[in-house]
Amino acid sequence: MKFVKGFFISIAIYVGLSILFYGLMVMNAGNAFTSIFSGLTSISPLLYYYVASPTFMTVSQAVVSFITLPTAWSAWIEILGGILPIAIAALVGSLVERKSGSTKYIFFSTFIGLLVIAFIGIAIQVIYWPAAGIFLGTNHYMYWEWFLPGALIMTALNAFVWCAIGLFITNKGWG
């Protein structure tokens, strides 16, 4: 039962913070907030965007753009959105699982929770892609060939790192 608590809490926190930061990005770009919820293809990035994006590169690029223009709200949103949804979901999920006393449950409840929600978003994205594919230079790729391997690798790596940090903080008694 405790595995389920950490699993669902990490999913709920991740989805909630992703909606918040994705909504801030859309509002800052001048689009209407309702465009986020215009269909499944608009919802799917909410479920995987912050887990599948390479956090270090996203944050470092946003920091560089922030240094050149310190009043850029989009850079702040990108920096915080790249770190907070996945970090808070992993840390709170680990703290909820802490009472189980098992490092296996602490790690896997948050790790599997983040992977499940990201994979749902990636699957929705792939299902709604057109069959035409994409041309990169002279090569023709189907959309899933171009996107899927990198998204799955980055999702697993990013979730693993943040869940390991959550496990470390939880076991050291800092939480």
C-alpha cells in the first residue's frame, strides 16, 4: 500500500507542477491559456516534457539567456520548470515512502511513477503524429524514429537521477 502512496503522489505533484509551468510558458508567449487543453496532442507534452528534456542543457541555455537579459521571465520559467516539477515530485514521493523503511520502495515508487506518466504522454504524442515523417537533410525518418529513442533514454536517466537524490535525502534524514 505504501508503494501506491508514493507512486500516486509523485504522479500528482509532477502533473500539477507541469501544468503550472507549461501554462506559465504559454501565457508568457502570448497564447491563450485554454490552448493547453485544446486536445490530446496539447496535453501530452505536459506529461513528458520536463522528464524527457535534458535538464542540464535546458537550464544552462536558459541561464545564458538570463545573463544577457536579466528581466526575461521566459528564462526564469524555463529554469524553474526544468528543475522543480521532477525534483519536487521525486522528493515528496520519497518522503511519503519513507515510512515503508525500504529503500527499494522509496526509489521504485517515485521512479516508476515518473516513468509511467512520461510514457503515457510520449505514447499519446506518438499516436497522433502524421504518418508522413520528417526530413533531416536528405534522410527521411518517421517521427517516432527521430524522437522516441532519445525521449525514452532521457526520461529514464532524468527520473533515475532525481529519484536517487530523493532516496539519498530521505535516507540521510534531511527530509
